[in-house]
Amino acid sequence: MGYQPDMLSAVFKMVASLASALALLFLIFYIVRKLSAGKTALGNEKLITILESRYLGVKKTISLVEVAGSIMVLGIAGDRISLLDKIDPDQIKNRDLFSDKTEEKRGFKEQLKSITKNIKPKN
């Protein structure tokens, strides 16, 4: 009589082989991603940084992006990206363009008074 292989052991060997091959592929993929993450032509320096984004509406955003030292204001709508303005990086260092923190801390009444203090009533 000939040898009859056990079906359960054959299935187990097949699944174990497949699992080890997939694990090896995922390990190689993970290592390659880790080694190449963040590297550019200039080394480990990242060339693109999103400084801030503001949501305006459905699929409409304004983003402040730094690309290789240049700061750009981008309008993003649906599948289009438009350059709205370029900002000199020295301007940002000299004054805060992002937000006025003192205005946010004051209430509506104080802000209204500061806006209307130079308005003279008509006689």
C-alpha cells in the first residue's frame, strides 16, 4: 500500500508557508518605507510644510504652505489648487500674520469700542 498524505497537515503547511511569505513581504515593505520616509534630494530635510489650513466651505480651503523656504497662500477647491499670494518669510518673523491674539482675548464690546472710537457723531 502506498502512503496517503494527511489532508490536515498539508493544509497547515500550505497556510504556514503563505503566512511566512506574506510576513516577509510586509517586513520588507515596512523597512523600505521607514528608510525612505522624509528623505528628499537634499537629505533628511523636508521641503514641504503645511503651516496652517482654514476650512471655508464644502471642499474649499485656504492653506499656508512653506515650500523650500518660500511661503505661499494656496486656495484649494475641489480638484483645483490656485496660488493666491506669496509671502516673504521675513514678514512673518517681523510681525505675526497668522492671527492677532489680543483681538481674540477681548470681548465683542471692547472690539466694537476700539473700532468706533474715531467715529464722530453728526450734529
